[in-house]
Amino acid sequence: MIVSIDLILLFFVVVIAIAAITLRDLLSAVILLGAYSFLMALIWVELQSVDVGFTEAAVGAGATTAFLVATISRTVRWEKK
């Protein structure tokens, strides 16, 4: 494990998670959650667990993001205040 890469990935994961839960635009939040999932896949690969990283990238960053974007396209994007 390379500590500097781990710390950089951890920083980006925390920043993206905080940004995703504070956004009011649903599409932007889903895109950030897809980026979060992709970074988690990179973390799994960095931890020498390539099979889990591949599954996270395929399911989390790929399929889930696509399904959520398709769902949002059929609903109202903005939350009412």
C-alpha cells in the first residue's frame, strides 16, 4: 500500500460524500455518488482486493448510476422548498 495515494483517495472520498449529501439537485448528487463509487473501487484495488474493486466499479459506478439517472429522468429533478 502506498500511504500517500491512500490519503489522497480518502480525502476525495470524504469531500465527495459530503458534497453529495448537501446538494439539492438530484442529478448532481447521483453523479457525485457515481464518482464516490468509482473512488471506492480504486480504494479496493489499492487494498489488493481486485475482485471487490471490479464488482464495485461494475455495479456501483456503472449499473446503479445508470439506473438512478434513468429514474431521475422520469421524475422532477428539483426538490420543492
